[in-house]
Amino acid sequence: MVLDLIVIGTAITLGPLHNSAFILLLSSQRGVRLGLAFLLSWLANLIAVIACVVLLTGGQPPARHSVPSTAVIDVKLAIGLALVLYSAYRHHRPPRPHNPPRWTTRIDDTSPVTAAGLAWVLQPWALVGAGAATAVDADLSTLANWLALTGYCLLATLSLIVMETYVVRAPAVANARLNALRSRLERHQEQLIVTLSLLLGLWLTARSITELVT
């Protein structure tokens, strides 16, 4: 479980879409406040999903090879296959002109509530679902599993935490460097989405098949 959570959390935190949007928010007039609203909403979403899983399982993983356990593995397998197919679709579709979303033209008028809502919209829900399915195996009678779930939520938010802290400590330098990073992310957005989807999809597929046959 721990290794799967590390892989999923890393894939989430490296996603180019939410990182580009977050940098745009940080570069606005109220960047620190908007960034904090986005960050807290992002983290709250992850925690809420894990909390729902824990409430459903009671903090006890289902018995191995039971119907609930097999169903959870099937869900992870379906997500893995969907990510592989999605990466193939994104790779083979014709190139499209990159037009920034309309909300970016009103970035300075964005409210913290809107920034928080944007975090919910940009959450990679397929990956979050994979994390939730993995968390079903958490045995919360042990401290190690509590730490694993906490670490997963923080890892999936790590890029936002680092950028927010950077802007608070050195705003002038940070904004210049982060905007340069955003330009690179936007130039390579398709390649990043395809690569992350493919790698995580293959990982989830392989792990799920292994769990089903052993």
C-alpha cells in the first residue's frame, strides 16, 4: 500500500495543469492569498476522500481475496487501463492550438472562493480515485498506516506547498522563476500528461493483475 501511495501521490503532485494554474494565481495581485486558498482546498479534497474511505472501512482492510477486496482491485485495474488508453488517445490525437482558459484574463479579479473552487475542478480525480482505492487497505490500528495516509496527502500537495513557500519568502525572484516554469509546463503539457498517464496506468494495471493472481 505504501509504495502505491507514493507512486500515486508523486503523479498527482507533478501534474502540469494544476501547477500551471497555481503559478498564475501566485503571480496575481493577491497571489499569496489566492495560492493559499487553492492549496488548502486541494489538500482538503484529498483528506476528505481518504476520510470517506476510512469511514466506509472502519479503518480495517477487507479480508484478502474477499468480494470487497477483489472489487477494490478491479477498480484500480479499471483506472489503470483507462489511464493507459487515455495516454494513447492524447498521444495520437491531432495537435491543438493552446488557448489559455478564459478565467486567466480575469486573474486579478479572482476571489479566494473561486481559487478554492478551481482546486476542486483541477483535481485529477482518476488519480485521486486510485489513491482512495489503495487506502482501502489501510489498517488504522497501526501508526505506520496513519503516517502513510498523511504522507500521501502531503506528497500529492507538495509542489503547491513548495511554490507557496517560495513566493512568501522571496516574491520577486520566485515570481520570475515560477512564470518561466509555467511557460515550460505549457510548452510540454501534452508530453507530460501522456507520460504521467501512461506510467501510472501501467503501474496500476501491473499491480492490480499481480494482486488478483496471487
